[in-house]
Amino acid sequence: MLRVDPRARLRVAEIIENLRDRIADAHGNGWLGEIQGLQVSLDAAAGKMAALNRAERRTVGPVLRHPATTSPQLSVNAVASGPTARGRTPPGVRQTLQRASDTSATQC
């Protein structure tokens, strides 16, 4: 089954309503073969509407973001766990590491 454009939701609803009306007319006239064919079309249209509903639920979900780190110790562990490839710790990381170790020493 092809994906239905979400903008076609109203048209699919109209088709479903029309098919239900036509099935009722076919029942009134005793057209059993027509009822069966219309029911197949109604099932397909209902399936497309269900697919639209599922797709809408998937896109309306919450936006998940990474939590912000507020603790200096957490950001140090995330930023640098040691020297760079050249064997030296960059100056900004060195200062952050020093502040983190000062903070943890005063908390004990």
C-alpha cells in the first residue's frame, strides 16, 4: 500500500463516508456482489486512514534532548579523560580539571 499524503485526510474521510452510503444503498437494492466489492474498497480506505493516524502519532511525540551538565565534574569526564593525541592536555581542559579537583577536595 502506498503512503497517503497527510493533506489527503479529508478526502479519505469523504471516500469512507461515500462508500458507507453506497453500501447502504446496495443493501436496500439487494445487490450482494456490489456490497462485497464496496466492502473491499471500504476496508482499504479505512486502512489508509489508520495509517494516517499512526503516522500522525509518530510525528507528534515529544522532542528529546540531551540533558545539560551542570556539575563541573560531569563536564570534565565528558570533555577530556586525558591528554590529546599529541600527549598534551589543552590549556582550557587543564584549568577545568584543576577546578574540578579543587571542588572535590573541598567537598570531602
